[in-house]
Amino acid sequence: MVGDLGAAVGAGVYNVYTGELGGTSVPTAAQLGLEPPRFCAACGRRMVVQVRPDGWRARCSRHGEVDSGDLETQR
């Protein structure tokens, strides 16, 4: 299920940093790559986020898990 949420983070309906509908501004820390996503891009729910030295992992209760390492391949 990781791939499903990874695609949503890249092109979601909701802003993954604020939880608001897409098209809203992205916080400065997020623009610099210092902030992991906090909200699910598919449904806008708050995700459980674990920050590690080598990246982060975020889990939505409805849509599964995404890892920062998985998104690096999409860049």
C-alpha cells in the first residue's frame, strides 16, 4: 500500500503540510525540505509521522504508509 499513498503525496487533493484543500501555500520549512508531510494528500486526515536520521515515515489510518525513500525514486 506504500505506493498508493506515495502517488497521492506527489499529486494530492489536500495540502500535506496544512491539511487544507490543494492550492494553498506551502510553509517555508516545507519548501526547504525540512518538514515531513503531516496530513494525508488523499483524505486530509492527520498522519502518524516518524522522523528518522535518514528521512521520515508517515502513516494514514485509511490509505497506508509512505516513506521518504520511496518518494526519492519519483523525483
